Amino acid sequence: MEQFNINKGVTIKPGLDVLPPPVTDDEYRALMAGEDRYLMTESNTLEEIEATFFYDTPIHWCATDLLEAISSTRLQLHRTMQAFVRALNQKLNGTGISAGSDKTGDVAQNGARAIGGAEIGRARNVNGLPVLPAIIPLSDGQTISILFHSPTAENRITNSDTLIAFQFLLNKKDVTHTVAPMSGRDMTLAQVTMKLANLAEKNSAKFQRAQKKKKALVDEITQLQADSDQKEDAMSDLADQVAAVEGQKVDLEQKINAVASEADSLYEENERLQTEIDQLNRTGGRETIAPAGMTGGHSRAMTDRLASIKNRMHMNGEVTLSNGASMKQFIEDGEGYIQLTDSDGSVYMIKAKSIQGVDMADAIGKLFKAYKAGNVSEYLVQPEEHKPENVEPEPAEDTGSSSPEPEVSVGAYRYALQMRPAAPGAIPEGNKAILLRPDEGDPYYEYARYGIATYDTPLSDQQMSEYDLKLLPREDSFDFLAKTLTNGPFGKYAQKALELATSSPDEFRVMLKTQFQKTFPNIAYPGGAGTEKMVQSMINALQAEVGEITQPEPAPAQPDETVSEADAEANKAIEYLNNVMDMQSTDMAEIRNARGNVREAIAALQAAGRFEENEELVNGAARHLADLLVAIQKAGVAA
């Protein structure tokens, strides 16, 4: 393009032009080349023209290209634009694109006015030259911008001032040199509109693709911004909650400290009152304390109350006095005894008239009062006459003389004291002797927490249930118990149980214990070495049941026989249920998953026909998971 010469210009005149030349591909490619090619795909607005051209683009009339094209006056501008838009629409015919705005006469907030199908902006002075912008919108979203200047106006453009179009833009790209090349003196309106129509048509597809991508990016940015705002709001809410919880924490700590301080004060006051009560009990309300009783040359200053001693004897069976002496009660050969052992080793004993609770309590009071008053010598037990109860006799220390055999006074039937020690009313009447808790390696150590009560005759199931007792079977009764199980729950599947004892001994032990406890609810299942003996007795009973007593150990009939798929899944289910019994978790999700797995295990057992024999194990696993959930809920409430 040649430089603008004020004395030399190109005008566009209306007239007949049969074959106006279109835009060539080379011309279009030239526009799409370079760093500013993106301007071809961004539509224009009057505000953007004013911001970029009027404010940011310097115009030096002596050195900058300037094309003078369409001429008009301010008063006739609407007719000129109507003619231009009409000619442009003729060239766009068949392209699916139309030009012009239907907002004729409307005035926007920015001062723009719709005239002749174009949006006309406000005139501005650019380097002392009045310039007026006009935008023709296209139906596909593109815009054609025309810039007018007035060589006749001074500060303002009046209706009579001349307007000359000197610059054309397609979207944001300057296409003046393409649509109106300075190769001749005059150009027709048809030539200019043909060039603009060709450019708009060639650029339409790329423009729409670019706008689609732009819209997608804008939507994504908008969504991200909305998400960011939402998360910021959530973070703000959480911060407020944290601040509130911190405030509550401080208040709770203050309350806890206050309650703890109050509890300490109450405890100290209680101790003080207890000391006064004990003092009153010792002195009988007198100011001076009576001299302490003397027994065996030892002075005793006791602060114990008789009511407290009776309560502790009833609960624990024994009590240690404040001066170091100890009292305990026991039953031997059906008779009740109260024994007091002094700190010097002297032993005093009194026999209750009856093993009923009232007479035992009277005996406790009688012995304690005599001991406190120092008049207990009549109840002194000579060392050779005293024999501690519930203790297995040690190797005889005397020479030659035969001591009583402990087996004589022990009953034939043994019952584990699970919940409470032996005391009047705590066990059925008629017991033969009370034995201490066995050693830790004993098969019934876990059951006999408070010792063992023996009887000459068996107790009924009702008595065992009422007093929380468990019969402790001896080894010679294991075969009978195993035979009972074989004829009972194991009778239908004795062969399978025998095969399980060989293929999976651990599962067999679990199944045996489960069926044993279900069949004999009041009989203790032996542990330790007793378990192995019980298992062997059960195997022998099963062998006898299936006719394989001649074989030392059960074995499959065919070595190559494989376990069916259903039995394999059932074995896995049994193993999982055993693992559930040992689960200790506070994770709600893990416990819910375990409950789902238990249901799958039940389905596997039912498919293999082994649910009935493992029903107790299934119920135990379900109860264990329910207990875990209850514990978590209680912990949450406590928190």
C-alpha cells in the first residue's frame, strides 16, 4: 500500500460493475499469516475500537497509510450505510450470511446509535482529527468495522461536515489494503463489498470454530471460578466451625478442670468425714479413746467398721483389717467357718451355726468384736489343729503320722465358679469342698476364675444356670461326651466331619467346640492339653460311627479325591468367620464390609450344606460385629 498523500486519494463511487474481482486465496492467506492472524477470528465492538484505535494507536498523517473511500455527510450517513449494507448483502447472497443490524434508532448506554443497519459510535478527536467509527454486524457473529474522518470539521462534526471512510476491519484485522488496493484512482461500491463478502465467507468457518473453542474455554473458566468460589465458601465455613469448636474446647476444659477440682474437694471432705466417723466408732462418742486391746502381746488400733467388714466379706469372702490382720470365711464339709489371722500369725476361728448368710454374718460380728476387745483367746486355734481350706496339702512335714488325705473331703462332681467367689447364698447348698483356682496350664483355668466347688451329687441344669456354674468333666468322661455328639449333631455328616479332621484340623477343632458348647451349655469345654484329648475322643467316636475303627487316623478313601468347589468355599467361609471373631476395629467402613462378607460366608455354607453345623460360629461373628458397632456409637456419644 502506498503512503497517504493529502492531495491524492482513492474514492469509491456507486456505479455499474459487472464483474468485480473477488478476494484470491493468496490474499486471504496473507491475512491469516503473521503474529496477528488471530485478529481474524475475534469479532469487534465499538468499545474495543475506541480503546485500541482512538486511545492506543498513534496517527501521524504525514507518515501513515490512509485510504479515503466512502464519502458522505453526517446528515446523509444513514442513507450511505443503508446503501452499503444493501450492496454487501447482495454479495453475501448464497453464503448463508447476512449483514446489518435490526436495531435502527436504538441508542445504547455507550452512546452508540443504530443507523442504516450499522452501529454508529460517537465522534472522537484523534490527534486533532475528528474520527467516527461504524460497525456492521454479520449473522455468523463476525463484524465489519468502518472508520470515518472529517476533513472539514474543526472540533465537532456537524450535520453538514463531510465524512470519508478511510479504514476497513474484518473482525479485529485491518483489511483496508485488501478490499481497496491503491492500484487505481477510483473503485466501485461493488468491488469493495465483493472483497468484504469474500473475506467474510472464507473466514466464517474458522471464525465459528475459534468462537466455539473460546466459548468452551470461557465456560470452563467460569465453572472453575464457580467451583473455586464454592470451595472458598466451604473452607470459610470449616474455618468458622473450627473456631467454634476451639472455643467449645476451651470452655469444656475449663468445666472439666472445675469439676475435677470440685471432685478433689469432695474426696478430701469425704476422707475427713470418714476419719471422724471411724473416730466416733472407736470412742463411742467419747472424747478419749479407750485403750487398745492386747492379744498375744500385740497392740491393735483398728479403724474398721463392722458393717463394712460384713459387706466386704459377703462380696469377696475375705478382708484385711486396718491393723494388718485378715478375716475370711469358708465352707468345709458343709459347715461354715469364720477365720481371723492376726499379724503375729495367731489364728482364731469360729463356727457358724448355719451356712446361711444371717448366721455367718453373726459369726463375723462375734469374732470381730471379741478380737477388738481383746477377749478372743477362747477362739484361738492351735497350730496343729489349723488346716487352711482350699489349699492342696503340701508334702507332709510330720514324721510317721499320716495326715488326712485331701481326696477324702473333695466331691466327685466339680463346678467352676465363674462369676463370684463361694459364699453363703452364692452357690447351691450341700457342697463338699471349695478348691482354689487351678494353675494357668489347667484345662479349666479360664472357667474357674473364683475357684471350684465340689459336690457328691450332680447339680441340675437349673441350678448350674441360676448360680453361673460350669461342670468340669474329667478325662474319663470325654469318650461319653464324644459319643453323645456323634449320635447328635454330628450324626448326619459323620463321614464329612472325619474327613475334615484330617484335611483341616483347625477347622475341625472350631466346629467341635461350637457344637460342644451348643449341645452342652452347662459343661465347660476343656482347653490346652484337654482340647487334644477331647479331639481324639471325638475322632475315635466318628471312626466307630462310620465303621473305620480299625484305622488309626481317618484318611480319604481315594488319595486323588479333591475337595469340591462348594466345600472349598465353605472352608474359606469358616476361616473368615474365625478371623472376624478376633477383629478389633473402630472403622465403620471396615465393619460394614465385614458384615457384607459374613452374609457371603453364610451363602457359601448354605450352598455346601454346612450351615447348620456352623450356625453357632455364624451367630457369634454377627454378634461380635454388632458389639463393635455399638462400641463405636457409644464412643461417639461420649465424645
